[in-house]
Amino acid sequence: MAFTAGRTLVRTRGGKTAPRHPLVAAAMVLPLATLLVVVFGGWEAVVTQASSVGVMLGR
């Protein structure tokens, strides 16, 4: 395997940016999430996957 940790450390040290606002992050994700819901079976599949993740997390 290639050693990539050194390159990662160099990249993260130089450019420190402020964290994104949660609404900006949501605005970036929602179009893709909507497309995936339409392509892969609608809300039923999303609800099934979300409940499976909830069971795995112990909720």
C-alpha cells in the first residue's frame, strides 16, 4: 500500500477554513439526496434504510 499520511498532513496544515454553517451544508446535500430518492425507489426505501441505521445505533 502507498504511504499517504504524510501528504494528508501537509494538505491540512496549510489551509485552515472556518466550518460551514449547517444550513449551507444542508443546501449542498439536499439536491443530491432528492435525486437519489427519486432514482432508487422513493420514500419507502429511505424510511427503511433510516430505520435500519437507527436499529444499528441502538435507538
